[in-house]
Amino acid sequence: MGQDMSVPYRITVRVTKEIMNRLEELVENYQYETVSDVIRRAIEEFVSKHDKNAATSKVDLVLPKRILQDLEKDLDEGSAISLEDLIRLILRDYTMGRINKELDQISKQEGNK
């Protein structure tokens, strides 16, 4: 693949041998063509996550292995199309539950007046 001329800036970054090996593993194990593609994607995700003007924000989520295994089992059973989608569904359901609980409390308070 030739150099993409629509990306006019070049950045030089030094990393440890361990990090470089891990980056090369990502290229081998996933659908990245080069280490530069992996780094470019990481930078894009970082900027997107920290963009205070964005309509949404991203959150890093660290899950215990047991919970991750449970979620992956749910995925295998067809609960969602991806882990991210499944987590979004879980958070949506949780949020709706909280909203409904708040609405019930407001209704009870108004009924007592």
C-alpha cells in the first residue's frame, strides 16, 4: 500500500521493543495493514474520546474476566451483534430502569399532595 497523500502530517514516535512487538501482533491478528494504521486508529480514538465538543463521549471499560466471559456467552447466543452493542443495550436498559424509578417516585410524591 502506498503512502496516502490525504494524510499530510508525519509524526515520529519512539516505543519500546515490547510495545512494537505488541503493535506487530495487532497487525497480524486483526485487519490492519501496517503498524501505522494501528497507531493512526489509536490516535483517532484518543482524540474522539477527549473531544469536549462531541455529542457523545466514550468511556474505557475494564471488566473482570468472569463478567467478560458472561457477556461473550450472551453474544454467542445472539443477544447482540458485538460486545460494544451488548454493553450499549445493557446501559440503555439500566438507564431506562433508573428513569422509570424516578418517574414512579415523582408520581407517588404528587399523589401524596
